[in-house]
Amino acid sequence: MQSGIYKIICLKNNKAYIGQSENISQRQNSHFSHLRCNTHTNKLLQSDYNEYGGENFVFEVIEYCESISEIMNEKETFYIRLQKDLIYNHKKKGDYTSRKINTIAEKNKIEKEKLFNIERQYLIYLIASLLMNSKLSNKELSIIIENTEKDMNNLKNLL
């Protein structure tokens, strides 16, 4: 049983459905079973599956990762944003704010900040993962991660 982030790609239009699962193999079977039975909850994906046929859809693992919901949510959001408009997902995790946004400029600023925060967290996670395999001490690792956080926050101020 492997957990991670995956996508289902339509080869005809390059649209993708991006998801996460604690058991990718089981999730793949579930998705395609629902698609074959015309019962998938994502109506856009189901419609294209019906139109183009199952042979034009592929399932790919984007990344295997630990089954920690916060990390998986961040990574799923990261990959959804990378896919941009060619996406079947209805809701993009992390796209919600608790207050009403009035101006386009305010919306754009919030979107940039969200994307930056996701990318910062993911970059720190990647750096930490790489460094964990090195022969650095825990103190050295902490200093590197802390400096990376400071650098990323300085970059954020440039937005």
C-alpha cells in the first residue's frame, strides 16, 4: 500500500484530474470502476470519459509521499496549480478564504500569497528530505531549514 499524489489524464485534451490517496492502487481501481459504470462523481471527467473512451485515459503517479494529510493536501494543491486550467477538479484545495474579497487586485494578491506559501512549504519539505539523507547534524539541518525559511520570507516581501 503506497500513498501519494496521482493524476488521471485525458490524452485527447490533456486535461487532468489530480488527487491523493493513502492507497494509490485501490484509488485507481475505484476511479476507473466508477468511470466504466458511468457513476463517477466528477461529471466533467465522466463526460469526457464517455466521449473519448477509456483507452484515452491514463493514470499516473505524480509522487509517492508519506500519508500525512497536511503534506498530501499541500502537494495536491501544488500540482493542481501547476496544471492550471487543464483540470477536472471542481475545487482546488486551499482556494478558500474566510472573508469576502472585494477587488481584483486583492484577489490576485491573495492568490499569489497562497501559491507562494504552498511553493515555500513544498520547497522546504524537499530541501529537508534531501538533507535528511546527508551526514549533517540535526543542528546543521535546523540552521539550513531556518535560513531557507528566512530567504523565502524575504522573497515574499518582494511580491
